[in-house]
Amino acid sequence: MKIKDRIYGNFDIKEPVLIELIKSKPVQRLKGIAQFGLPDKYYFIKGYSRYEHSIGVMLLLKILGANLEEQIAGLLHDISHSAFSHVFDWVVGTSESEDYQDSIHNRFMNQKKIKGIINKYNLDFKEIINLDNFSLLEREIPNLCADRIDYSLREYPVKIRKYCLSNLIVRNNKIVFQNRKAAKVFGVTFIGLQVHHWGSLEAVARYSLLADILKKALKKKLINKKDFLFNDKYIIDILEKDPQLKDELSVLKNKKLDTSILNRFINTKKKFRYVDPIYIERDRLERLSKKDIGFRKLIERSR
């Protein structure tokens, strides 16, 4: 299978298990799930799909020398994401943690199709299903991991993205930067996305508005929670048949919401994302915030 990725370039995937998983319905479903939670039609920034991100994480792990099991886990790490992704967390969970999708990951991994493919190739399903086994794929904030690196690189300016990617290496089973400069460029750019995109008032307002629309649709019994197992378009098509909800959705088509709308959500909290990279200095691993006071203060101000 030949894959052309806009971040990592061209790859020839030769592992049969990866090819079969990529072609499976559970993975293909992710093509219809917007990474940013809202489809482009209702968002203020052009996005991409959970499928693109999942493929990217797998490729990044391949570049970093991860074994096949970790590459599989990377490909499947977002398999549980529902329609509207983290917006659904606001419907059934909390806006500050956005962790509902993670809590149901094992349930999705145990689908007959996914489990059957993994077992077919005599791989350890119990190992792959436990993301704690893969330190390159997932680590707690503020550490670097393939998941966090991929979704941020997809928004970085091309020059910065290439520079950061060229300075990533693995040391002591951790993803680190080869020098302080690269670590700071990555960390500062990441915080910039948190402030101006992921945690911006524009994003918070749109998440809140769509979550409210979805709650109304559930209350009206136009949809049920099982419908979120499909994709964004499936539910949008249902919502747009209701005049009231269609009218409320139309507000989100504006690329900049009115100040009067934004101000309604000025105190709404959303998950705070940041990284505090580790880098190599004189053959030692150093944490950026411990060596760079300015970066530490930047994190504090951003929070």
C-alpha cells in the first residue's frame, strides 16, 4: 500500500496487518470524523480528518523506529472517536478534561473486526490494546509523544515543521529534541496554537454552541447516542432537517462569530494543552522549562 502524507512524505506500507487494518471499516470510518471536532463548514480554520491524523501517528512511529505493535496501536489510538470527536465529550463528559473518547477506547478495540485482524497475524492483542505499553505513542501532558507531535505539526508553518521534525530522536525510550533551540521552537509554537486556536474563545464558543445543539437533538429524540458511532455527516444531515436546529447551525457557518456570541462563553473552560519538551545538552536529558525561565513564564501566562 502506497501512502502519501503531507507531513512525512511517501511510504510503501508492506506489513499485511497494517494494510488490512487501514482498509477495515472501523479505520475508514475516521475519514468522516473532523479532527477539530467541527467539520470545516462550521469551523473557523480548515481542518483534516481523524483518519489523516491516525495514519500520521503510525508513520511518525515508523520513522522513530517503533516496533510493529506500537505502529498498530498508533494507527488505532483514535479508533473510538465518535462523530464530532471532542465536542461529544462536552455532551456526555466535561469540557475541561475532554477524555470520554479515551475512556471507551478498549470497547472499540474489542470490535470483532479489529480484534480478528490482530489475532489473525498472531500478535499480542492484550499488549496492543493497552496504550500504557507504548511510551513513544502516548505520554501524559506535558511530555512529547507521537500523538501530540503529529496533530501539532499538521498546523505548524512548513519551515518550522520541517525543522522540528528533523531534530526529533529517541533517547531512553522517550521522544526528545537534539538541542534546546529545536525544543523551544516546538514548545513556543505549540503554545501559540493553544492560545490562538485550540483554547481560543472562537473555538470554545463553537464547541459550546454545537454541544448545545446536539443536546437539544438528543432531547428531541432526533438522534440517540448510538448515532455518534457513524460520522459527522450522518448526524448533520439529521440536524438540518429540523428548522430550529438548522437555523442554530447556520450561525456556525460564519468564519468569525459576533462579539455578542463570543462574550457568552468568556468564562467557559476548555482543556489546556501544552508541551514542555526534553532535549539533549552535553549528552544529558534536560527539561526545557527548568533551563529556560522565559518558556516557563510563557506556559504560566498561557494557562
